[in-house]
Amino acid sequence: MKRIPEQEIEQWPYDWKVWGRTSQQAPAGDWRVWLVMAGRGFGKTRLGAEWVRKVAEAHPDARIALVGASLHEARSVMVEGESGLLSIGAPWQRPVLESSVRRVVWPNGAQAFLYSAGEPESLRGPQHSHAWCDEIAKWDNSSNRAMAVWDNLLMGLRLGDDPRLVATTTPRPVPLVTRIIGDGDDVVVTRGSTFDNASNLPARFVQAMERSFGGTTLGRQELLGEMIEDLAGALWSRSLIENAREEAAPPCTRVVVGVDPPASAHGDACGIVVCGIGDDRIARVLADCSVEQASPERWARAVANAAGAWSADRVVAEANQGGEMVGAVLRAAEATLPLRLVHASRGKTARAEPVAALYEAGRVRHAGLFPKLEDELCGLMPGGEYLGPGRSPDRADACVWALTELMLGQQAEPRIWFE
């Protein structure tokens, strides 16, 4: 220690090569894009920020693009977050944020500029030497916007002798991520899980994640960092759903709650899905309020709460199992519930096919992320087979009932209802 210069000792607590895991260090080799796909809590934000810091401190002429799903996320996570650029590195070398011009400036003159993935045109023109793109699987996929942002960024990545880009994300099979993986030899992919960083996470959080999501499709994606592929021939694909996703729904003129009641309190989940339609005549999935292993009183109350919270015009509940008892249980929870009982004469997947066609026609969107519901939709196969998680696609069936009520009207199968 006595032989180490004082300046190096001062720098040592901030040396990422010392403190970062091997999987968080930039790979060797002549790569252009470093894609990091890992579970939540892996340390992706810290990885991206440390890579940007290293570039900025080594290259005073660096011009770095920071692209987040929105400007708010770019600033609050990538720059000002606890693992962001303003919180890492030696205090005397840290940058400052010039919020009025969306710019981060280091003491040596290196600069980074904030961009939103929702504004593709903002990246048409600016040039950069490096870029960090965060949570690219969350970028807006509607109207091919995510692809346009990526393409504009790449075309402007032409400053300096060795322009490079780091993309960090939780894996989801959206078109942009799929394209990057297949882009060739100049792309390096790093994968990892939440549990790789367990020593830096609260033990109770790790235990809760294992208990709640261990062995589930959602857990494989969000915790283990796996890319969940589509089933060949399924009625829904993940790219179909991602292309239909939007941040929020416009005001709805009609709201329907679809319900697929469970056969018993210890069996399948009670599917409760809220869908609405607006003046644009596009249906939207608004909420998944499903409950698992619930008594009749509990799931009926959950239905009533969902109907009240969303001011539903109609509650459509399948009555094949339980018959009039379903109606009695629901009305016991809320006497004024605008209830319609429906009897299915066809299987779940047969009912789902016309609804899947609505997605393909661009007439249904998801106002948010509904992982368990979407897993079930992607497990529905033509011909009646279900290959998704769980024994039965309860959430998917509830969604199909609600969208059928909203969109198909008299084209739906014959029904019997009590009002």
C-alpha cells in the first residue's frame, strides 16, 4: 500500500474493474453493439452507466447518446437514479446535468445527450461517438417506432474512430431485440439473472421472488433473463402483442369486464379482465384483475371491485360451470352488477380465433403490460390445444369474452343471459 501512489488509492473505491462482476465488464473484441439481456436487479443500469463513465473519462471529445423509453426515464434512471451517471465515479470527476438542454457534461469536456425512444425524429441528424440505450424491450413498438429510433441512432453513430453502442434490457421477444440478436458478428450478447446479483439485493426480496415466480414463465423472463420464444402456430405471438402495446388508453365509451369463474376455490384462477372501446373503435385491454385460489365470495368481490373501479357497462361471466350459482354469487357481492351470463357452446380456442383475428387486423391494443394474461394468450393453439402455463387459460378466456362482447356483437355465438 505504501508503494501505491496516493492518487490511485483515492481512485480505488470507484474502480469498476475492482467492484463490478465479470459479466458487468465490457467484452473484449471488435464489437459494435453490446446487448445485455438480464433479469431485474442484475445490475444493468449500473453496467450501462459505468461503461458510459469510462468512455467519457477516457475521451474528452466523446459525444454520447442516452436513449430511454421516455425522457423522464432517461433522466430519472440513466442520469439521476441511484445507479445513474450522477451517482457513480469519483466525486471530483462526476458530470453535471444541464436539464434545459438535456445534456450531461463531464469536467474534461465529454458530453452526453438525452433522447426519448418515443421521438424517432429527434435522432435524425445528431451525430454521436457512443450510445447507451436502456430497456429497449420497453420502447414503443407501435407504428414501427422502436425500429425507427434504432435506425436513426445507428446512422448517426459515426464520430470518432471506434463508435460503439450498449443496449441494456430485460429480455422480451419484441421485433427490435430479435433483430439485434440476429444482426451478425459485430453484436456481442451478455445474459444474466437476478440471482447473479443476490449479494447486493435484500435477502427478503430474493426469497419473495423465488417463492412468487420460481418456475413460472414470467419468472424465467423477468428474473432468469430468458428469451421466451413463441409456440409455432399459436393464435397469438408475442410480437403480435408487442406491436399492439401502448402506454395508456384514451377515454373509453364502453367498458366490459370478462369473467371466467373457477370450478373450485382450490383449482384454477378466476379470470377477470377489463376491456374497453373508444371513439376510434379500437378495443383495449385495460386491466387484468384475476385472482388465484379464491373462494366464491373473494372472486365475486374482485369482479365487483373491478366493475366499480372501471365503471363497467357490462360484466360478462361464463356460466358453463356453476350455472345460475355464478350469477347468484356475483349478485351477492354486488346486487346492482350489470351482469350477463354466457354459455359456451364451443371450446376456448375456437372462441379465441375470431378475437385473434382482431389483433392481426390492428383492432385490439394492450394499454400496458399484462404478463400472465399474455403468456396464456400465446399458449392457445388452433384445434383446441392449450400449451401455456397452468392447467387452463382462465385469464385468456376472460379476455376473449370481454372482447367478443365489445367487438363481435351479434357475430358472437348464441348466449343466454339473465338481467
